[in-house]
Amino acid sequence: MDKLDTELKKTCIDSRHLQLEKAPLPESGILIGWLRQMLLIREFEVRTMQAYQNRLIGGFCHVYIGQEAVAVGSIASLNLDDPIVLAYRCHGHALVRGMDPKYCMAEMFGRIGGCAKGKGGSMHMFDAPHHLYGGHGIVGAQTPLGTGLAFATKYEDEVLEDGKSSHVTLCYLGDGALNQGAFYEAMNLAGLFNLPVIFVLENNRYSMGTSIERGTTMANELHTKSDAHGIEHAIVDGKDVLSLYQSFKSIVDWCRTESRPFFVEAQTYRYKGHSMSDPRKYRTQEEEAREDEVDCIARLEKFLCQEHDVTPDGIKQLTRQVKTQVREAVEWAKESPETPMEELYKDVYVDHWGPFTGTSKPQMMQDEPQ
Amino acid sequence: MSERIIEFREALCEAMSEEMRTDQKVFLLGEEVAQYNGAYKISKGMLDEFGPRRVIDTPISESGFSGMAIGAAMRGLRPIVEFMSWSFSLVAADPILNNAAKMLYMSGGQFGCPIVFRGNDGAGGQLGSTHSWCIESLYANVPGLKMAIPYDAYDAKGLLKTAIRDDNPVFFLESERLLSITGHVPEEDYTVPFGQALIRRQGADCTIISFGRPLYFCQEAAIELAKEGIDCEIIDGRTIRPLDIETMVTSVKKTNACVVVDQSWSFASIGSEVASQIHRYCFDDLDNFVHRVHSDDVPTPYASNLEQAYLPNTRKICEAVRGATYNT
């Protein structure tokens, strides 16, 4: 953490060929909104684990508890129409991007009300109206897609609109994806074609049960990975939403102006196991306790109470609000009908042929049209 | 209407260029497609006409540029991805099978993938085992994609235009050995629809069903067999997904005998699928079981004599037809 501490003390981001001033913080109403989002994710994930244990959710399920600040601070730095693409630990980002928790929960319940009509599941949250291009289950597979989304926005802006590239794509990956070939191909293409994509490494230090030191060469100098592709980099504290936002805002603005990629390592920790079936025997309780002490939500609460006249009572009220919201989402998901049999052959092809019955939009898009 | 004779590769180029003129969302990317004018000169002249933003050279990075194109297609652009050879698509199996083919389903109808992957499929000439893949049987197993295999210049253009206009991912399988053949291609705009097989030769005694390059071996075999008094009907399936089984069944109900010629390996293949469906729908019409001709069940050999013996050649087709019609 020494290196991270050094980085954080600076008021600017020092990359290879670049120095960026960190952006100022927004006003307190927005900061309180961030706290609410982080509380919402945590409550949502707690109820997700309960629902999983009660067998309302099946398959693989990965919760985001501990990493909330990364999604909140990074997405806050984007415009609403900037694309986002994710790996499989994707519930938190979907909520921050604006997906109503009820569609997210119903998706995991495998119900027709889910964002993907119950056909995607926990690892595959998609939300077209909010420019969320999916959680993706194969480690690293989303990184070429992120490059492609940035390629597309640039093509749209420059070729179709005859203007200047004006969008930035956020492409998230875990530290496990650092060892997949697809990521290096994605970085090479992004660098080569000057694509405005930010690869956001959420380094929670474990790919399933393998610590980063056991799986990744140069684990303490991950910037070497992006250096090799001529891509600028930054390290941010993934547990401090404020400094994370300040860095991200500058980086997003730079990528938008320059139409160039970036690699950001957010150092964080997942409090729970890789998935619901993981007993976490590969790490010590001491390590977990040490990480627990630096909780991203507690840090923001403390900051808001000290600097922005937020009271413990105010925080309790926020907590009550999100508990109600998530409880209602769970109830809504339970009441959403099972995905009907006619959906089995729908959405395979856009058109009707043979047994295939074309495609239709999920309820989420009818409720919230683009 | 006067005959306009052009090469198969020119027909492909015309299809792409015409679609790119009418729809700015269409663009071409792949290895050597731009400055080199295409490894097989299919995209010759396209860089000059459309510029480097729409005719894009990629590094040798199939997984990366396939995934990149799929990401672009999710936003509604319509990429054409050229694989120098479908053999090289194996390193892009995850994006093309997991992402392109399944995106619409997994997103519950939110994100489609209007993309064309095209390139050479099948044995070239002594390219050895890794460069001679026939990927149709491997990939056609996956729902969500469409697959077309053109036989001549006319179909190459008409099917490729249909592929580019299709809102689904289309796997378009060309043959290096057919790129220089010539044929009539009309001046005016036309398309060839998917899922409509074509009877390439009328006959009464045996139906031969095939796709792409092996159809030429089927034609040779039919000429040979006609000398023996066996009158073959040849059906060009044109597309594998969708498969026009109706046209095939109608023919077999007439001839009562069927041979399927498929250039991929026999086990769990296009040939076995077509044969299975013919057995099902023509159970009472067949005088014999459906005979199948494939590449031999071994890696593609380099040595010329072995490679020739390995392919679904005229000799093998003749033997299969004689067997299916009890003329052994």
C-alpha cells in the first residue's frame, strides 16, 4: 500500500507521458447521492445472498460487497450516454447506472420482469436505455467488446456525424482478466486505433481463490501491462470514492478530448467469496479483518459527517430508504411471473423462421422507453 | 440482358462496396484488407473508394478484432469481418460463438449483433492441417448464427448482400479454390434469399445434396454417372442455417435415393444432420439409407496425393451414388 499512499498524496495523476490535475469534488448533495448508491448496492447484495441461500437465485452469483466505491465514483465521472461494459460481478454497476433494483433482482430470480427477461441471470445485466452493454461471464471477454464500443462511438461521431469523437467507454475487468490474452489484444487495438476506452481494473486481489501474486507476473507493477501498449495509466484507491472520482473525472475528460485509451487500477477488496459457494479458505481472517477496517461506506459517512453537516440520523434515514427500496424490489421480483415458455424460442434471431419467434423488448424498456 | 462475366472475388467485392455505398454503418475490417488490397484481392480498390476509416487493416489479432467488431455491432453498426481463413477464426471462437451468436438472447432482446464474418473455408491446396479447416459442422451447431456457403459468382454477390442486410450474425464461408472462377452477375441490384436451396441439375434417380465447393465434384460425378445410366439431381443448399430441408425432401421423394456430400468431417456434421432429417421426413420414400461423403476422418494431410484422396472427391461421390441406387 506504500505506493498507493504516495499516489494518493499527490494532487495530480502522474502517468508515463502525462500529468493530469485531479478534478474538484462536486457539491454535497451529489456526495450524499453517492452514499445512497453505495448503501443501495450493499443492501441489494445482502438481500441477494439471502435470496440465493433461500434458493430464489440459482447458478453462479457474485456479489460486489466491499467494492462499491469503484462503480459509484467511476460512473459518476461519465456522461449518461457514455457506454459501459462489465465482467460478471455486475449488479452494483447496473444499479449505479440507473437500473431499477427490481429488474436486476427479477433477472436473478429468472423471471419475465428481469432486465433480460430472466435469460441472462446474475452475470449478465444489460440495460440499453442506460447504455449498459452487459455483464459478461467469460473472464476478459468483455475487453474487446469495450474496445468495440469505443470504436463505435468514434465511428458514429466522426464518420456518421462528421464531427469529433465525443464519447468515452468504461470497460471494467477484474484482476483475473489480466492473465487472459483477449485483454492484451483489446489494449493493442485501443492503442493502435486511438480509441476512447478506459480499462478499469478492479483489483480485488483474488481471481477466484488465486491471489494476484500467484497468478500475475509483475503483480506490484501492473502499469507495465498498459505501458507495453503505449497506454497511460493511473492507480486509485478503490475504497475512497472521493479521490477515486477526482482521478476518474480528469481521466475521462482527457480521454474524451484526446480520443485515447487509459488503464486505471482501482485497488480494492471483495469482502465475500468469489461466488456464493466460496468458503474463502485461501486467505486469513486477519487479512479480512484488516480490510474490513477500511470500508468505503464508513469512510464516506465519516467524511460527510465531518465536512458536510450530515448527521448519523440522516445516514440512518438513507439506510432505511434503501432497505425499503430493496425490500420492494425483492417483493416485485417474487411477484413477477416465471418467464413463459414462449420466451424459449424468442430472441434467438431477430426475424421469425423455423421454430424461432423473433424478438421482443423486456418490460424494463417498455416501462422506461429510451 | 447481356451477360456480364466477372470473377467470384469481384462479385464479393461488388456486394460489399454496393452495401457500403448505401449504408454508412457498414464497414470492412480484417488482416490485409486495406493497403494490401486483401490477402486474396477480394477487397481490391475498396480502401481507395472508402478510405481508412471504413476499410480497416487490423493486426493479426482475430480474438481482439472480432470482439471489437461485435462491440461495434451491439451499437447498431454493421461490420464485415474478413478472416483471411476461417481456420484462424478458431482463436476467436469465444467472441464469435459466445458473444455474437448469443448476445440477443442473453440480453433479453436488447442488443442484437448485425455482423458478417467471412473468409476462406476448407482445403486450399496443400496448406496442411491447421490451415484447411471446414468449420461449418463445428459452428453450425450453435443457435443464434446464420451460415451461408456460395457456389458461384452470382450467389456470392446475392448471398453476401443478404448477409450484410441481415440483422443477425452471419457466417459466410467462401472457398479459396473458387475465387477465380467466373460467372454471370447482372448489373442491377439483386439479392439471393437465405433458406432457399437451388436445384443445380435435374435428375430422376438420385438426389445429391451439397454446399459450396464440393458441388463442383458433384457435377463431375453426375456427368460420369450419366454415362452409366444413373440420372442425378443436384441440390445446392446455399445456406446451412437456415436449412431448406423442404426442397431436399421434395427431391428425395421423387428420386427415392439420397447422397449428402459435406466437406467437413463425418462425425456430428452437416452431413449427419441432413441425412438424419432426410431419414425422418422421407422414411417411407427411401429405397436405401442416405449415403454420405465427407473428408476422411483424419487431419488434412499435406502431401498432394493424400490430400486429393482425403477430400470429398468425384470418385467418392460416384461410389456413394452407386451404393445408394444399388448399382454397385
